[in-house]
Amino acid sequence: MNVLIAGGTGFIGNYLKNRFEASGHIVRLVSRSGMDVSWNLKDLIPELEKTDVLINLAGKSINSRFTEKNKELILQSRLKTTGILNEAVAACKNPPALWINASATGIYKHTGQNQTLNESSMDFAGDFLGNVVQLWEREFFGTSIPGVRKAAIRTSVVLGKSGGAYPIFKFLAIIGLGGKQGSGAQMVSWIHIEDYYRIILFIIEESGISGVINASAPFPVTNKIFMKTLRKAKRFPVGIPAPEWAIKLGTGIVGVDSSLILASSNVNSEILMKNGFEFRFPTVEKAFLDLTQ
């Protein structure tokens, strides 16, 4: 396949690129630096003409303080890049057969242990991230392009060795601060980076799948269990808990919003389960054992 990844220079993009190339596929990146392809329509359209699968991961990282300036950048970076791609794909005589766009499980309202949400749930969050994802998906699905199957992957917390949340949690465990964060009762929905890649392959192979798909393992856990499992995998039996005020102080110092740790997310995928997708890492125990090797 010819795969074009927009915004593919980050943690997830690099992993996907390496995995696709290791399987013999051709991968090119759309980036602001114009590493392979620039965001200029004159460059994009001819590249898309020879693309089988378009994957869009572009957007400013949410790992930042939610200042008014950052909020606007987070939103507009997603809307503008998705809008440019809609324009470019629509202008193609031979557009990609499949366009997979990043999205986020942050679209769902924050639920606890007793309520698990899936793709059929319409209980959306009214906070900043919830509104961003709703507008992002509206921009993505707002343009219907003949011959192009569209799928939006609502991504949960991605766990991988080289980036995302795992190195941060691992560091906390190593220095003895791997206890529960806040109440510890908030749910953590997560996905191993290899399963994220395998979900993309699954969508490519299953031509009947379109619309929204949750990239989230089938067994979300509480933050307390999440951190306890990580400590066990790293063989650190003790982890000092961090009260909510300490989380807010610490995240303020490192420059991220405390809601990324304290908010509760209890999500899984009805679509993947109904279509027979098999997770390689369905539990945090298996995920952490793999990541600590």
C-alpha cells in the first residue's frame, strides 16, 4: 500500500510509519517542515492521487496548559488541517479509498465504574476537550467524498515505550510516586500502541467498517489499579499517592492540564468487538508486562 500520514512526526506517527514500512508498505509524511509532503494543495493533491490510505494525526498536542491561546491552537490546528485535507481529497480524480482521521475518547462525558460508554453512546462531554472533538469530527464527516470511506478513531490513552503517557507514569513509579492520583477512583481508558496499529490494519481490511471507532482496550481500570499494576510490573512495591492539590500543582509546573489525569474515562469499543477484533493486549497487566521488557 501507499500510505500518507499527515502530522506523522510524533510518537504515534513514528510508530505507525515504522510498522507499515517493516511490512513492506510505502509511507510518506505530510508535515509543516515539508519533510516529504507540505500542506500546500499543489503538493497534497498529486500525492493523494497515488495514496491508498490517508491517516490524519495532525493537531497541537493537548499536553499543555489550557490557556485561552493554547485552547484556540488545539482547536484550530485540528479544524484547519482536516479542512485542508477535505479540500484536497475532494479535488482528486483518484482519491484514497480510505481516510482514517484521529479523534479522541475525550468526546464522551466522564463516567465512573458503573457506566461504560461505546460508539453508540451520545453522552458527550461539555468541557473544552469534549467540544473540540465534536467540532473536529463535524469538520471531518461534514464533507462526503464519493469513493472515500471515512473512519474516525476515538483514541484513549496510548501506551508505548517511546512516548505518550507511559514514560511519565513509569518515571513516577521509579521515583516512588507511583501511587494513586487524586481519589484514584477515576477510570482510565487506554490502548497499547501495537493494538492501535492493529486497529488501523483491521479497519483497512474490513471494508464494511466506517464512521467512529473507539481505540480503547476492553478493560478500563481505575487509576488506583492502573498505577498498582504498573508498580507491580516494574517491581516497585511502594508508591506514594498524590492528592488532587498536588496533581494540580505538579501539572501546573510541567505545563499540562490536571484534567488529563483527574478526569474519569470509562470507554470500550462495541464496533471492534462485534466485528471480531482480537486485542493482543486486552488488560493493563499484559500491556505493562510487554512495555517493561
